[in-house]
Amino acid sequence: MPNCGSCLNLTQCSGCLPGFSLVNSFCVKSCADRSISIGVGSNSSCKPCSTISGLCNACSFLNNSFSCNICSPVAYLLGNGTCAICSSSLPNCLQCSSSSNCNICTYPYSLVNGSCISVSCNIANCLLCSITNSSICQTCASGFTYNSSTLICSPPQCSSGFIVSNGACVCAPFTMLSINICVSCPNSCVTCSNQGCLSCSSGYYLAFNQSCLVCAANCVSCTSIICTQCSNGFSLQNDGICQSVGRGVSSAISNNLIIQCSPGCLVCISAALDQVICTVAQTGYSVVAGVATKCSNSMCLTCISGEVSCSSCFDGYSLIGGSCIACLDANAISCLSTNLNYSTLCAPKYSAAVSSTSAGGYCLPCSINCLKCDINGPGNCDPLQCMLGFVQLTGTLNCTACYNSCPICDSNDLNLCLNCGPRRYNNGLGSCLNCSNGCQVCTSALTCSICQFGYTIIGGICSSNLNYPCAIMNSNSQCSQCFQYYALSGSTCVIDLSCSSSKSCLGCPYGYYLMNSSCLACPSLPNCLTCNPNSQCVLCQQGYFLSNNSCSACNIKCKDCSSLTFCN
């Protein structure tokens, strides 16, 4: 017989070759789980049981037809040899043994005599309440423990420096686990490990060495040196640089031109015929037919198509029937719509006192210099929630000032500074000293690693790029790279107008305007950097703002401005 390893006679096998199995004295091909062999000998092949049903785990092939023998746990076997999903005959059943007997119910239903029934459960962090008494929890969420005396699911008791997250004790943001204690992350890290930063604060990016480096000026989000989101009042250009368009003015890029969004519009796009369409409105506005329309009710954070009816409210107000009504507690962020005097969320430095029936109540102050006290309650401070420059000493519930103006110090030693913050460094003795002028991040007074915008590192010291149009200086304080539209001549940047001769200019340096793909000189305009073909100023020098096509001086207190009353 084919594929017999041993046989009883000429027509019956007693054992099979590797890869074959003995079935009714024949050797058929061995198949994987949830499959069956069809045919005899070399003509046999494996067919999946899913041919019958995707819910079939084991099957047989008799009289030229498939039949399921065992269904998956989420299904039961029908008389015709097929499988039906449990929930088809047993509502809310996850796993069953027959059409009338459920073994496991879907959350949050309870198993009672083979059926799944709904049980009211209002206990916080409880997954399943008792069938006979809904005030008793049978199963708490992961990490929580049921307390039979208080009838609540209690969070784990964390050591100092830890917080509860998803039922587990973890280090708070801006800290990491080190030898069973939480220590501060390096500068500008939001999350970190012993190897370095895992994520960075706004305005920083994660470098290959797991450190957070500062983005370019006026950029709030970036990948390496390429900006992906600019600060308000700046527009992202195609080269990843943020260009100022006036503080507080939203804008977009269209065909390399900066278009200004309408008042009240946060995000806009350019459509056909240079039409500007608003897609996202600022707070207090709604988008109506592509235009930002101010909400009729000044208390609305957002509204429905400019109508009086609010869809959300500012902090300190509750949405009631389409109107925003002020909470009665001056320190409340939100309150019950049925009781405006009952605070559910409080402003920083306050916590909602807990009543006997529900979380919330009145906003009472935390301890002085504390940002949050929701865990330890009013008059105290939660772990790692002290303001910068203060720390919760081990075994205490209030905030104590760090020594020597340190932003973050050790909870056991006020003299030991853990993080000095930007523009300062730790001298190795636990004290903070200032970096050199123009330096953002340094390890000593003479070793800067990141300069502030407008400065270049030269031998560990930041030198000001005052010699515009020089963009980068080398270690000998000589210019090594110029801004666009300028060329390097020796160590000096000179205007490059070579594109004018071939009429191939796409842009021009300051003091020139583009006309017919050539750069032409602007007339002499006081305090003006550049002009348009009509000899009108379009950009002023620093310290001046554009008004009626001419440059007017900023307020004496402003280094730069967009109007006489608005400093940049």
C-alpha cells in the first residue's frame, strides 16, 4: 500500500511513513490543526476545516462532504455539522457549550444559569458588580483591590514619587525609574528611561542619542532641523522654516506665498481664484460657508454655525440648554449643570472636596506652592506636583523651597539640584550656575552644546550672528555660509544678482523687488527692508512696523512689534 511503513497484508497498513497518518488501515497525509486529509496515499491532500466554517476547529470528511466535529469556544455545533456563533442564540454571550448554555459573558454582563444578564454597577473602577447586590464589586479593574469595608475598588498604594496609572504605580511625567525610585528626566524630556529621553517637550525634538534638542526659532514641533508646526503668528514655509506674518495672525502657504486667514480663523486654505477658505475657527467663532463667524453668545467656546446656541463653554462655565452659565465657585473649571455650586473639576492649586455620595463639591486650596492635590486632598500636595523651585520632602504632604534657586531638587536634600533648567548648568556640587551669553544648553560656563536662536557655537561659546547676511560663522569667527540671495566672497557675504542677467530670479534680497524674473533696486525708503514694484514698503527693519506703506517706530519698550500697541 502507498506510504505504508508496515502492513498487515496487501491491502491494509499497520504503520505509515513520516508525514502520513494511519486512518482505517490507510496511510493519508498528516495535516495541521484545523485541517483534514482528503484522498488516499499520494493522492491525499489537506483541506482546512474553515471550508465548512471559520468557527470550526476540528472536522471530518465522509461521503464526499465535510462535517464539523468541534467548534471554536465562541460558537456551538449545529445538527447539520456546522457552527453558529454563541451570541446568535445567547445575547451578550462570548463563549458557550450549546445554544442554551453560555460559559462566559461579554463585559459588563453577568452569567446567571447559562444566560447573560445586565447588572447595574456604579462603583468606580469596578468591572463587575454582584448580581444580588449592585453595591458590592465582584471584579475590580486591573491593579485595583476591593475594600469590603468601604465598598470601593481601591488603587494601589504607591511609594513617594509614584502615581497611579491604569491601576499600576508608575513614575510621574518628567521622571523615570532608577533603582526603585523616580528621578527627574533630563532637560526638556517628557518621558524617559535609563538610556535617555523617550519623548520631548513642545519645541524640542528627540535626537539620535536620546536627548531632546531645541527646535528652530518660532517652531513648536519639529523633526530634527525641519519644523512641522510654527508658533502662532508664524507661517511654515516649504523649506521647514517659520516666517513671521505678524503676531496673532493665522496664515497658510499657497504657491510659496503667505496668505492671511480671516479674523477669527485658526487654519485656512487657498482655493481657486485665490479665495481663502477657513477650515478651523478660533475659540468664540464657528465656520460658516468657509468664513469664521463670531458666536453671538460671548460665553461660547464653540457654537453652532454662529448661532446663539453654544456647543461648548469656556472654563468656569457649564453648558445648559445651549447656553453657558457660570459656575458659582470662582475656582471651578467645570460644575454640575443641575447644581452650579457643585464643582467637578477645579483650577490648578485647588481640589474638589469629596462628599459622602459622589466625587466633587467645593474647590478648596492645596498647600502653598502646590499645583495639584486631587490624591492627598485640599491643604496638602500630591506627589511631584510642587511648583518649580519647590519639592515635597520625603514623609511630608506640602512643598518646601529648594535652595540656591534650583528648579528641581532632591526630595531628601534641598541643596542637591537635579535639574537646573534651560540656560543654566549643574556645577557638580548640586548648585546651578548660568550658561554663557546666548547659550541655551551647556555643561559648563565654557562648554555650550545648543545656542539660542541668532547665535553660533564657536569653540563651545555662542557668538551672535550680528553680521547679517552671514548665516553661519566658523571657529575663527569668519563667515562660512550666507543667507539666500547672497554669495560668499572670502569671508564676506555680498548680494548675488546673477539671476537677473538670465532673467531666472525666483526671489530677491532685501532692498530689491522681483519684476519679470529680475531683481530691481528699491528706492530709498526710511527704515524699510524691501518694497514692491509700486515703490511701496512691504517689510520694515527691526524696531519698526508697517503702517500705510511706510515704517513707523515701535513703542520704546518693544524690540520688535506689529503695531504701536503690540510687541512681538
